[in-house]
Amino acid sequence: MTSDRALVVPGLLPLTEAELTAVLRLPDEHLERAAKICRFDPATVDPSKGSGGLVSTVHEALLAVSLIRRLADEPSHWRAYGGLSAGCLTALLFAGVISEETCFELIRETNTRQISANNARRSGTFLSVLPSSEGDAYRLIDALRAFDAQPWLSVDLGAGVIAISVTRTDADAMRQLLARFGVAVLDVIERAEHCPYAAPDRAAFTEMLADVEFRPATAAVVSPCTGKRVDDTPEAYRHMLTEQWFDTASLPLLIDGLRAVDQVAAVDLIGPATSVLVTRMRQLLEGRAEHRHLAAPNLLVD
């Protein structure tokens, strides 16, 4: 049964020790498939440091497992799906465009190539920041041009909550610089994301997607870069995945695009229990549409 709801799938959000433990303690077919394809042994994964202690391949695979399990508990399917960053892959999985095997294969390929590229030459720095106002979020990019070769607005969550990428690799220096602008740094990742210089580069990313099998969708898919419905063709899905890797992802555009899909009356979010996305979704939908947060993974209680 298809509902009148759309679903937002988040990117690589942090998982706590409890959430990782909940995922790892259930040895089902999804975890087995993720471990086999992404080449890790669940028995050796240490959840004590949360996802911050994991390589991105394992982190993303375990997050995907948790989301797949959570949706399996729901009685109906969504009319439209949209993902942010790594969530684009699971959004395509839920919309029937790729298989679960393909989802994990792309997780492995993307993260393995990214790790290899950044080990050879770090692409830059990705910072989640909170400027003093929404207008300042956009003026900040212009101001940073005096200090960096190519500052880029990588992710827009609305109301001034953004992530930026810079070519500079000195994170402490960037923190100090942003503090001079009155900007709070929420998180730092030692690589560039959602910008023209993200790794792997465009040629490698295109090669990775060339032989992927994309199937006809069972629901609408909306791009996080344009907010528009993606044409139901393999070429369009390849373009969407490439575009979101090298350009700005936008939660406001994604939500507007999902609400514009015919018969969508509500927009839900699936993801870990604690996330700034929950707050931002509620604010963006206030007075416009209903919202539910489908917390994942479900914590198992003894």
C-alpha cells in the first residue's frame, strides 16, 4: 500500500555506542550482506567510540542496515523519496531503483575510493557551521574567498545551518578564522564534501557508476540539489548521484520538491534518534505539512 507521505533519508549521521550495539547484535540477512560486500567482520567492530571510531565504509553500511530494518517495520510505502548525501543511495534503494546488493556495493566503492584519494592527497576540509544569521551564511562564502582558493557552500539545512568545504587542510586555523567572523563550528571532517574538488574526482565517480543497474522506480525520487523530481532513467539517476557529490545539497529544496509531488501531504524523516535534522525538518514544515520522525535504529531492550 502506498501512503500520501514522502520520506527524507539523511546522510552519514553519527551513531552512538548504543545505536551501533543495537545494529550489531542482530545477525540478520541485511547485516550479513553489508559485511560481505563492504568487507568487514561485525564481530570485530568496536562500538565503544560510536561511529567516530569507524572507517566511513563500515559507518555508512551499518547506518544503511539500520534504516532498511526500520522501514521494514512500516505497513506502507512512501509516495516519494529524497536523500541527503549518502542518503541518496538508500533513497534509491527504497524507491526500487537499485537493489540492496547494489546499495552496499556503491557504499564500498564510494568510501574506498574516497579514503584512497584522501590518503594520497587530502581534498580539503568540511565544516558544519552556524553563522549568526541566515543571511550571514551566504555572505560567509564571499568573505572566505579572501582566505581560501575555493570556499563552497556544501550543505544547506536552512535558517543558517550550513556546511562548507574549503581547500585548506588546517582545521584549527579554519576554526580560528571562522571565530573571527562570529561563526560557531559544529563539526569538522578532514576531507571536502559536496563541492567541485570532492574526492574521488568526477572521472573516477563516473567510472564507478557506469555499469550500475538502475531499475524503474516504484515511487518518485527528488534531487537534493535541484529540488526537482528525477527522470526515471538510468542516465538521470547517474546524473543525480554525481551532481550531489560535487555540488550543494539542500534540505529546504528537497522538502519543497517532495511536497510538490502529486498527492504528498506529509514529509517524514528516518534516521538516528538525535539529529539537528529533526529540528530543521519540523521548522521547515511548520504550518505547511505534517511530519514524523522514524527513529532508527530501534534500540533493543533485554
